[in-house]
Amino acid sequence: MEQKRISNSSLDAISWSLFFIWWGITELIHTLPTGIGAIGVGLILIGLNVIRSLNGIPTSGFTTILGILALAWGGLDLAASILNLPFELPVFPILLITLGALLLGREVFRLSTSERNFS
């Protein structure tokens, strides 16, 4: 009595499709508030990993981190536009630095763990 599971490649294709559709919608409808595009991308990426997890497929830490960063970026942009802040938040550069630091930290941790296993 094995349940039919969605394959990882199918989930990737569906999420890429949703990404491009959402991107097209945000480019067509210019009246959408600032940050909504990034929030949608974040929800797509996090949703992909939730569905992967529910189907017993290993999740991707990279797309989870990107999803969280996209949600944060979109939320900060949306909040800044709603609150009419007198300055512009450098959200994108901060998120790039955060992403790079997370990836670097993960790799350094992985290397230090593998060195201990070989000793």
C-alpha cells in the first residue's frame, strides 16, 4: 500500500513555473505594493520545501534560506513603503552578505566536521 509521491524533479518544475508566472504578474501589474514580488518568491521557495518534506523528499537548505531571505526582503520593502520611511533600506546588499556568510559558515562547519571524522 505505497502512496504515490511527487518526484523532486516535478516539484522543481512546478516551483520554477510558479516563479516565472509570479514574476510576470509582478511585472505586468505595477500597482502592486513594493515588496510583494519578493514575498511571493519567498513563499514559493518555502512552499517547495514544505511539500518536499511532506512527501519524504529531502529539503534543500539553500532554497529554504533563499525563501526566508526573500520573505525578509519583501517584508522590509513593504514596511518601508507603507511607513514612508525617510531613507531607503539597503536590504538587497544586506541580504546578499547574509546569504554569503551563511553559505560560508555552513561550508566551514562541514569541513571541520569532515576533518574530525578522518582523525
